[in-house]
Amino acid sequence: MYYEKEIAALKRSGRYRERVIYDSDIIDLASNDYLGLSENPELIKQAYKTLKKAPCHASKASMLVNGYHPIHADFEEALCTANGFEAGVILGSGFNANIAMIEALVRKGNEIFFDEKYHASGVLASKMVDGKVSFFAHNDADDLRQKISHSGAKRKLIAVEGIYSMDGDKLSREIIEIADEFNALLIVDEAHSSGVIGKKLMGIFDAYDITIKPNYIKMGTLGKAYGSFGAYILASEHIVDYLINRAKPIIYATAPSLFDTLLGHYALEYILENAELLDKKIKERQKIIQESLGMEIDGLIAPVVINDNHRVLAIRDALLRERILVGAIRQPTVDKAIIRLIARIGTSKDALQHAIEIIKDHI
């Protein structure tokens, strides 16, 4: 067997992963479907009804060949209007979007500064660039300022997340201010903040009530709060034009699914129309986490630190016996193994409270 020893080592260390098909009636406190929109039948009906009228149901080609469809363009325009950006382009996934942005934007003589807990897709993309790659301490504006002020790069970029996928904490506003001060391009991965924070639930810029500037680039995903699949990049017309011409996942991949794009579009409309009610439900779940676990969370991610790969699996299995699913996130994905509890709207408050009590019994 070619990789038998490597797989055995993963099992011994508690780092072995496998795919599991869970029963549909399991209590879901693990997925990134923050608003429960993947279970909303009205969105499916709307998307199907619209697509049924279209002359084709698939994209058929790259966006730059014959795959760009009015469904794509309409959604991009709606995203720009909702988020205050000039232009946008949609892609097949958030992973692809990070590869597209970072590989294309960081040129020779440039320097990009990553938060040390930036998503793995961005870290992978950093290995493909010609420019210099630096990391700063997690959400630490002082460390970023110290590093960027000593940079001699002709173009500087900063890559951060709106809400971090494992720690669940919100981007420091001061980091946005540093990007403005140093005229750096600011790449914000809003996978876990779009649909969750802000007056309109549009993400970190909405939450801080910040007017969009030409140096801001926002990436969001459809596979989380939007209950679909795909991603988008929003930026100035100039930057989107450049990405369309240089970003390989845009140039060489088949254009995103029309059905998934429609699902995302109708989810966007649903979020905007119901933002006040959804925000109320989010705050109710944040209050449960605070009162039961003593943890203030900025979004809907509650990381319960266990710091042992084997114990975190045991706690996950104890919850599974109660028909509750949570994430058991282990090293090296995180520094210390955690139970990643998602206080999603699609799961009842009573179920969330019950899960918390079981977790507390095991820590």
C-alpha cells in the first residue's frame, strides 16, 4: 500500500479524517448553514421556477467563452448594490476565489501580509505568488503596523477574515484603518461574516458602517449563510477587470452553476428583507452561548477549547449518541483541538441548550 504508514500515523495521533453520511434528522450544530437557508423550500421553488424559463440550465463554458449568463450578471449587480461595491465576479467556490485573488494580485515586488489564521486556501495560494509573503499575529493591529511600516514593497496587500472560521472572532477595525493609512489593498474573506453581522447582515463593512473605498476587496461564499454553493469577489471596476484578465480560476473554469447562482440570489433577497428578524434570532443564540458557556461570540461560531485530539473526538461521539452533531476540529487545523459549536438559526434554541449541557458534562 502506497500510503499505509502515513494513514496509520494519522489514526494514532487522532488526526484521521473520513467522510460520513449522517441521518437527515440529526440535530445540526456543525454546519456553516448559519441561517438555515439550505432547508428553506421556498428558495428552491423560486430558483427552479426561474431556471425553468431559461433557454439552458447549465453554464456550458468558461465565463470568457460562452458561459456568462444574465443570471450571473443579475446576481453580481445585486451583490454590488447590497454591499456598496462598484463591480463583482462570481466563482465556483470560496477556495477558488482565494486562489484567484491572491495568485493574481500579488506580483513581483509586492508584499502581502496575512493574518496568521487566514484560511488554508489563502495560505495555499501564497505559495504560488512571485511577491513576498509575510504573516502577522492573529488580529493584532500593532504587529501588522510594525511589519507593514518596514516594508519596501511597491504594492502592499493585507489578507484578513471578517469573522475567523475557527476562533469565531471579528476583524479588528484598526486593521482596516491601517490598510487605508498605508494605501494597501485589503482582502477580506467574509465567508463566515456575510449573512451574520451588520445592520443588513452584509458583513464586516456593514457591521462597522464603513463606506467602501477603492482599496477594499470582499470575498464571500454562497455555501454558508446563503445556503447554496459558490462564491463572489466584490471590488472596484478596475480590480475586477484585472481579475477577469489574470485570475486563472475565472479564466479557465466553467462558469458557476446557474441553479446555485439563483439560489444565492434569492437567499440574498431573503436576508435583506428579513435582516431585522434574523439578527434578533442570531442575538438570542449569542445570549445562550454567553450565559451557558461564559463566551462572548461575534457571530455564530462558538469554539470550545479541549486541547486534545482524542478527547475532542470522544466528546463529539457522546453528542452523536444524543443525535447531535458538532464539529471536532483537531490539530493541525487549529492550534488546540476544539469542539466547534455552530449556534445556527436552523436548529432550535432548546437543542442548542441541550448540546451545551452535554459539552459541559465532558469538560
